[in-house]
Amino acid sequence: MTDRYLPGRDDYSDMLDLPRPVSKKHPPMRIERRAAQFMPFAALTGFESAVQKAGLLFEEEADRGNVEFVEFEEF
């Protein structure tokens, strides 16, 4: 992004000192609910447990000797 002025946009200086709008229809959101709105979420529900399970299955197979390890050269 550049610091140049972009045509059609302003710096919003006309709005900086306006009071914050308050809804007449909806009560203010509780702090706990507001914080939860911005918390990270698990986009892939169950992914972490699936990776752990796959790791355990791999270790079991490796212990039985059913896994062939291949060495490779690093770049």
C-alpha cells in the first residue's frame, strides 16, 4: 500500500469528532459476548484429533516394522 492520495477517498476527518452511534433498537452487547466474537475459531473441527490419531497409527505400524523409512537429501 502506498501513502499517496487515492482519488475518490478522503481521510474521514469530517467524521472523527462525531459521537459514536447508539442503536435505539438493540441493547449493547455484553463484554463477554463481544470478546467471543473476535476469538479465533477452529475452522477444521476435529482436524487436530485426526492428526494425532494418524500419528498414533503410524507409530504402531512403525513398531510392528510395517513402515519403510526412506532417506532423502536436503536441499
